[in-house]
Amino acid sequence: MDTLRTYLLRGFVWLMLFGGCFKIDAQPNTLSYFLAAARANSPLLNDYNNQVISNRIDSLKLRATYGFIVTGEGSAGYSPNSKGWGYDSALTNGQSLFAGVRVAKEFISRNNLNTRLAGFNASIAQVLAQKNISIQTLNKQITDQYIATYASQQQYNLNKEIIHLLDQEDVVLKKLTQAAVFKQTDYLTFKVTLQQNELMLEQQKADWQNNYSLLKYLSGIVDNTFEPVEEPQFKETLNPLSFDESMYAKAFKADSLKLANDAQIIQYDYHPKITAFSDSGYQSSFTLTPYKNFGMSVGVGVTIPIYDGHQKKMLLQQNQLLLQTRQQYLEQTQRQYRQQILQVKNQMEQYDNMINTANQQITYAKTLVEANAKQLPTGDVRMVDFILSINNLLGLKGNMIRYNTTLLNLKNQLQYLIIP
């Protein structure tokens, strides 16, 4: 049985060590790619995996502790005595030699052993619960930065679109200015607006690349390439788990089971302990027939707790206090979890309405820009009004990007609910 358990443990260790080496199949410009890379490169998650393995090893060590312990022992001594000076030969025998093998075993009830082994399972459950919370936190952090990268990319693309529109008009307006249809000052006003947008485009490109670099940094990716990222995708209907099914409830349950198990172990620690031992070998003082001094011995030791200053009672009191504290934290986290869901859903509804309104305004603003662009060469529209209509369209589309970014952040918050 122990051999099978050892093989299973070895297999588990190899699986944990090489599980992170599998190829990440997601495309490198998608959210799923960065999430997978961050989890694979996270030293914290690897630490949790190692803690699980360590607890399993501790479980095997405990079984070995209550098995047969075999030790080889040896000792030799010589106490010189001259004319009565020296140690009393009746006590030391002058010289002695011992060499043998000792076998000892502490007897423990099956319930006692199972309770102690259950403690390791409870510890593993705690580690896994904390690992799940860490994964949730990491996913939210990476998604937050991915959304920021996507938003800066959208701002960059928007400004490219506006510059493309201005460049098309620049060709026409330059010819009209040369033909004295437009004033030189009007054309210079237009040219300044174009150059301002070109400068803003360079700044937005730098913002996009900085956000992209930070995204790779958080994900543990090392390279200097920049590719457009895809829009982050969330479920059509985000329905968070009920609190009783959430990772927080599971973490509190794991903590409570561990504390309950600790209380049982405290009880068992004050039960009588029985230890049996045996040794065999050679032990002699070389006084009489040393060649006959091969032998063996057996014995039994019993330890019965009588009085320790009421430490057992105090340990159980401390354990109970911890249980009460965890219960209060559980209730507070439950309230925060439910309130956060209500708050985020309310905000999402508000931003959905704002986006619908902004879409209508953008349609009108775009129509106005197109109409002005057609009338500009004929002189029916002033240059100032044309530039103003473009700035209005730019502002509305910029607001739309901000609204969508906030909505994506709210969806991310709802998908990965993190309670501080």
C-alpha cells in the first residue's frame, strides 16, 4: 500500500512540475493568451502547487512516524582506575561496548491517525482555496490591463481615422487656397488642426505601446513586438455564482474544517501514549565471558498526561476564538459580495443607456461632418465650422471609447469578483 502511495505521489509531483510546460494554443493578440501566459509564469501559483505537494509529503512522513523505526546504535567507553583513583568500577565496569539494532513503534489508534492525516487534507484544501482566489485576482489584473491596452489602441485608431479624413480634405483645400477660393489664414487654421492631431497620434501610439508593454510585463512575457489586440470577450449574460458557491465560501469552509480538525488533534494530544521497543546486539563490560554477551531486550513505555497548567483548556479556547473570528469575516464578506454584484449591475445598466445615447449623437455628428466636407469647397461652410464639427465628432467618439472601456471594466469586475 505504501509503495502504491509513493508511486502516486511521484506521478503527482511530475505532473505538477511539467504541467506548466504545455503549449499555449491561444492567439498571441487575444485576452485568453495573456491570461494563460500569466498563470503559467506566476511564481505565486507555482508556490501553491509546491505547498500542495509538500503537504502530501508531510502526510507520508506522518505515516512513517507511526510505523516501525529501526536504528543502528553503538557505543564504547573506557574508565581508567589506578590504585583506587578513578570512577568506581562497580558503576562503570572499567570498560564497555555496545553495538546493536533498535526497533521502536509508537502505538496510536486508527481514529487518532486518521484525524491527523485529515489535517493535511484540510491544509491542502486551504491552499487550493487560496490558489483559486489568487487565480481570480490575477485574471482580473491581467484583464484590467488588457482592457486599458485595447482602449488606448481604440483611441489611436480613432485619431488615425480623423487624420485620414483631414488628409483627404487637405489636398482639396490646398488647391482651393492656391486658386484664392479660401483665405490663406483659413487654410493655415486647418493645417494647424491637422498637425495637432498628428502630434496627438504620436502620443496615443506611445500610450498604446506603453500599455501593451505593461500587459506583457504583468503576464511574464518578454518581447518587444506590438500587434493590435482583439476586443476582450465576455459572456453574453454574466451571472456570478451565489455566495455559497463562490470561492470565498469555499475558502472559509476550508478554514473552518482545519480549525475543527486542530481541536480534535488537541484532544488526542492529551491521550495516553504507548511506545514499544526492542533491541538486539552485543553489549559487554569484558569482565566475564565477553564472548557470551550477545543478547536482546524488549520494553514498553507509557506516557499519561496528568497536569500541565490547564494548557489543553486554553488551547481549545484559542481555537474557538479563531472559529468565531472566521465566522464574522464570513458574514462581512457575504454582505460585501452581494452588495458589489448589485452595484456593478446598476452601473452596467447606466453605461448601456449612455452608449445608446452616444451612438445616436455620433450618427448625427458624422452626418454633419460629411455634409460640411461637401459644402466646404463651395464656400458654403466656414472653415471654423468644419473644424468644429470634426472636433465634435472626435469628442463624441472619444467618449464612446471611454464608455465602452468602463463597461468592459465593469464586466471584468463582475466576472472576477474580488472582495478586499
